[in-house]
Amino acid sequence: MYKRVRLTDTVEVPPEALDDVTPDLIKRLLQDKLEGRMDEEVGSIVTVTTVHDIGEGAVIPNRPGVYYKAEFDALTFDPEMQEVVDGEVVEVVSFGAFVGIGPVDGLLHVSQISDEYLAFDEEGQMLASRESNNTLGVGDAVRGRIVTKSIDERNPRESKIGLTAKQPGLGKHGWLREARQQEEAAAEGE
């Protein structure tokens, strides 16, 4: 879930920028320092939006810069357990599909996509069902539910999010659309 949060952090202003310490400079330095960072409490910091308050500068011995404490707003992405998310398949591998959900990818394991057996087509970069001819490939839009989450603050790329698409209303958007059309056609035929 995307959230706007108010945070406080300290940023180092290099000596060459000390003549003009403005909110824009502090914002840029905070963006360089924080964007893409993962935090257990607020999630992934997408961007710093507004700097509200800049404290007095502090000098640390043997350091060339001046350190300023700043209060600012940031846009974050914090995946929540059981949250339903829409995303796009960014990679297909033999054991499932990686789905881009915001600034992170979640794994949709092959066992969590469908009740049908899905075979991996390495050449076509897709998972395919022999029973229904359904396929799941790179670029497909998917709706899934977050069922596991392990956030690694030190190495955000190692964070893991597990998804399922086996519940009603979840799965590839095309499959959901086809199922809805079949239900509507059956209802009209009655």
C-alpha cells in the first residue's frame, strides 16, 4: 500500500553547498540517501516529496560536511499481509512468475497460480496449461494477494514477498475477464 508519511532524518551537506542550504538542496540530498531504501516500519521509500523543517547544522570532528536534521514527507510503499495487489509479470521462471508490485517484485509460485498443471515454456518465457490453454507470460497483468513478506533492510533486493492467485477474483486479468463473460452469458441463457 502506498502511504505518505512524515519522517525525520539527518543529512550531510558537503562544504561546497554550505553557502545555500535550502529546502530544495536538503530534499535532493535526502532523495539521494533514502530513495529505494527499505525500512521495516515504513516500507520502501519511493520518494521524498516535501521538506518541512531544517534544524541547525552540526559539525562533527574530522568530517568536512555539516549535518542537518530535517523533517520531511515521503511517499512509501509498504506491502501488507493479505493485501490484494495488481501488478505486471516481469519475469517467468520454472518455479513461477515474478510480479512487479510498486517498487518491489513479488513471487507468484507456480503452485499458487492455478489448480491446473502449468508447464514452463523457456523459449516463450511463459507458463502454460495443457488443460485450458491458459498462459501466463511477461507483460501480463495479474491480481494477487500478499501471503508472505520478509523485509531485508540492509539489502532491499533480498526482500521477499510471496503472492497467491488461487482465490476467487485473483489471477491473470484476462482469465478473470473471460470467467466474468462466461458467467454473464450463462445468466442470459437461463
